[in-house]
Amino acid sequence: MLIRVFKEQICIAAGDDPKRAFASLREFCADYGMGDDPHELAARALAHFCVDQGKFNRSITHLKACIAFLEIATENTHAERTTMLRDLARILNNDPQHADLLGWCVSNYPTRRQ
């Protein structure tokens, strides 16, 4: 289910340029598998789609899709969006490791408990 939600967010974020947005979606989905942790999926997606040679590659489409996905999957929106994005930019531009991205996802989008 999470992969489906993520794909939907990629489609929405892609707007009139879905070809560019989908360039490596199939490869990503094959590598990721069908896990059930939204933070893990988002952290891997950020690394896969938004980082080249240790820096943010300016893929705003994928960045928006990852954030929208986290908001939906965790049923959480982030009140301090400017600070949150500044923190993410700092991580993305400094050779991000998986643990850095996962930590950002978890701390900014905690999963709501029923």
C-alpha cells in the first residue's frame, strides 16, 4: 500500500512532466520492495531521487512527493515547514547517509498512534 501512495504522490508532483519524474521509479520500487515503514520508504526515496554525488540534485518534484507522502502515510503535517526544509536542505547537501535521512523523517513526521 505504501508504494502505491508514494507512486500517487509522484504523479501529483510531476504535473505536466511525468516522464522526468518516473525516470527511475521502477528501479526504486524494485530495490525497495514492499516494506511497511513510511519513514524508511521516504528516507530511501530522498536518497534515491534527490541526491547525486553527495548533494541535493534540485529534484523538487521528488522532494515534494516525499514530503506529501510522509504527510499522508503518517497522518501528520509539519507546522514549522521553513525550519524543517532548511534542516533537510542541510542534510541533503552534505553527503547524506541513510541514518541522517531516516532520522529527519522520523523526527519531523512521527507516526500517529490510534
